[in-house]
Amino acid sequence: MSAADSEIERVDVLIVGGGPVGLITAYQLARNLPSPHKIKIIEKYAKSSQDQYGRAITLFPRSSEMLDQLGLADELAQQCFACRQTVNYDKNGREVPGRGWSFMENMKDTQWDFALVLRQKYQEEIFRQALKRHAVELEAPLALVEVKILDGVGPNGYRILATLEDGNTKAKRTVKCKYLVGADGGRSFVRRAMNIPFDGTSSEDKWVRVDGVIETDLPKPRTYCAIESPTHGNVLWAALDHGATRIGFAFTAERQRTYEVFDEEAAVKEAIASVKPFSLSFKQVDWWTIYVVGQRIARSFFVEDCVFLAGDACHTHSSGAAQGMNTGMHDAVNLGWKLSLVLQGLAKPDLLQTYETERLPNVQRLINYDKDISRLMTMQLPENWTGDPNADPNEILGTVMAEAATFSSGLGIFYEPDSTLNINSGSGHFTVQPGHRAPDVGLKKPGTFEPTRLQKITPNIARFYIVAFAGDVTKTKPLLSAFTTALEKLPWLADAESPISRISIFSGLGPSAYESLGGYPFGKVFYDDDQSAHERYGVDKNKGAVFVLRPDGWVGTVMALGGTAAGGLEEYFKKFLTMDTTAKL
């Protein structure tokens, strides 16, 4: 190594972009990776210029669940506006049920059964402080200005040469890294530097958003509200944190022709007009913006086996369905645990390919929904509409949003069965299948019978969880015994270095798991006193079942309880884990 080369900074992962997606990616890596792994996150703009109001505001239930498993949701909940009520008004100010955001009132099967509304400014501060507690700080203003992929570098080597430029001094320095994550927004430098096409279109439609503190005679102002305006499309009214409100509306070509210059005064004037017949006045304006509506998706999310795109860097869409930040969170969480395991040598590098194969289809689903929703919000029928050409776009919008409800809430987002992570073992017909979200069922702790939840006992720390639904142990004891005996022959499952934890769930309540079994139980024990957990997962309490939960809270595989389940687990984990102890299998 030359003297000059020895002065080059080396990091495991360089993350470009200091928004929520970049911060959550960096946080997971900093939290999961032991020393001496090094994470670096940079942002082109000084945070003083970025710490404005506006931008993204809403986290839907699945995003909140994922942040809960990362230990961050409670802090968000302290500051958020928890929105559980929606309302829709027609052009005359009459309340019309079943339209607009009404799907939000049916977000069940989760502890986080509401829209967590907290402006991005406040979310980012929480994430930065959490990251700082793991000895990583966002560096800004610091821009990535050049990327080179080096030849002849093996797996997990420093394959990337990145040139950084200080935003104040313009001084340049070089960093070598193993992996690069572009979370740098819709105009992503990383995407452009890697020559990744950004397919899609931008429409002629423009939308305006205004945030501030308001006075109004709207009957239910502290809600997520839609107003069917004949001049401004389907108007968004969103109650925000800290007593503020967001008004969003379509800025039609007709309205645009009214202004030579569109400034804050004009935005406020149009906001007031958009909510008629209700009155509106602004006591203060925190932020406003105007933007072009469009949908684009990167042709690749992972290139050169070392460069990733996440969030707006690989997909942009309207804010019509309020999914931008939520989809970016899903990207970050999906990538974070996989990259953590690969960097530690616990998983094969091929695992990283599943980031694109899992996320891209879900992003495409969002793009398809967003195309329809964004047109309907501007009072246009979808491009491929084959129904009544005179249909009311507001009515169709309600139907489309209802159809997309479980996707929008995130609770219905799933990953297709594959040959690596989401394996259908064919061993039973359970309600919850591989690739589905693992429902956050209520449980009881031993001894105290204190209530807890499955997601609380399965935090996302880049570990898998083998969950044995033991049912009624007076009936399943032989099956559970055969299962645990077979597992004892697989020492890697008990290895301290193995990224796998064990949990047992018994139906009913009991004074001692040891006495119930006549021996040591499988991992930590929790009780399902009313059998609701077994019922939600579709497990027969007289037969039991074994579920593998991925670190991100999706189900990896399911199999019947018994001795053969151990062999199924062995085959499952050997597909992507590389612990040294697997050589003994």
C-alpha cells in the first residue's frame, strides 16, 4: 500500500443523502454492526438549509411497525398528530361517506392503527439523534462528486472509490468503501453516475402544498380530509403536528394562466379558494411548494454488486397516496438487515440480490396505483379507463383508494414466494404465509403475565426468529419434544454467533414452562392466553407450527411442528447464511 493510499479513508458503507431513507439505513447498520465496521453518511446541503417545514408528513401503520421494531416509533409518537378520523366533503360542503381517505378508518390488526403525522423536519431530528447515539453523525455539507468502481477487488473488498467535496471550502477528499447507498433524492447523483436509466414520465399537472397555522369554519378540521373542489381537484386537508395544517390542491392550467408570478401570497390565495365553500385564513405560513406530478422508476436498484439506490433515488411519484416516505422506509429496512449480515460474513453476498427482487415489484404496484390516483385527484379519469366516460372522478377515486387500502397502509404489502427467503414448505395451510407480514399479536410474559406484543419481542437487530407455536402443550408435547431433540443435532442454531433466536408460544397460561414440558423449553416462552395469536396465524392448538420471522418482520417460511421441521430449518437457513458452523452440517 502506498503512502498516499494509506491516507485514504476507508468505510464499509457510504450513504449519500441525509433524509429519512438515508438516516434509517445508516441507523440500522450502525446499530447492528460491531466494531471495527465503519458507516459514513453525507448530505450535500447544510442541515440549516434543509431544516424547513413541509416535505413528507405521514407514516402509515406498517412503516410505524418497522420503526417500532427499530426502537424509534415511541419517540415519533411523542410528537406526532395521531390521525384516526377522515372526512370527505362534496363541492357544496356536504359530508359524503366512503370517499377520499376513508380507508384510514379501517386500518386494523395493528397496534399502530392510525396515520402517524409528523413533518419530516421533526422525524429527521429524531433519526439523527438516534444515529448519534451509535457514534455516527451526518456530515454536511459534503457532496459526492465522482464514483469509480475498481477492478480486481474481491467480494466485501473496497471496490468503490468516491470523491467527496466540502460544500464550504470546496476541498476534495477520497473515500474507499465496500458498498455505496444512493438515498439522494429524485435528482440522485449516484443514479446518474452509475448511468442507471430513470424510466417514466412527468405530466403537465402541477400541485401546490401549503403548511401553516390556520383558522377555519370547516366542521372537522383535525382530520385527514378531502374536499371535492370543481376548480382545484380533490383537495387534501391534513391536520399536522404541533397544531398546523396542510392544504394541497391541483394547480390547473386554467389557474396557472391567472399568474405571471406564483409566490407565497398567490399560494395562500389559491388555498383559500380551493376549500370553498368553507372559509380559511392563515395565521402563519410555515412552508409552501409547487411541483410537477409524474412517476419514474430506476431500471435497476442494485448494480455492480456494490451500489444500491433507495427511496426517491430509485422511484418518484405524486404525493396523492402519501406513499413517498413510506415506500422509502420499506426500501431502507429491507436493505439494512441484509447488508448488516453480509458485512459480518454471516450471509452470502447473493442475499443482496433479493433487495431489488423484493422491492421492485412493490414499487411498480405503487406506481400503477399512483398513476390512477394522481389523475383522479385532478378530476381526470385513469388513462386506461374503460368504464363510463362520464363517471365522477371523485367516486372512482374512492373506489381506487379502497382497493389500494391494505397496500397504502402497508399491512398488505407482501413479497412473492421465491427460492431463497420466502419459502413455501407445503407443510400446511396457515392463514399467514411466507412473504406475508407477521401480524403483531398480543402475548403474555411468564410469571407476571404482563402484556407484550410479538413485535416487541422480535426487534429488528438483523436476527431471524424461529417461533414455535406450541399450542396446548398437553397435546403437542411429543411434537415439541421431537422438534427440540432434532434441533440439538444442529449446533449452529445455538451458536452465539448465529443470527437466529428462539421463541415458544404456549396457548393458555401456566406457572412454569419447564414443568409443563418436563424439561427446558424451546427458547424464551410467552403465553397466548386467549388463543388469539394461534387463531390469527391459523395454527391448530392441537398440532402447533413453526414460523421463521425475518429481521424485518415478514414471514420467511412455515412448517408443521415436529422432528422434520428441524431439517426444514436447516435447508432454509443454508440457502443464504454462511456461519462457519454450517460446515459441520
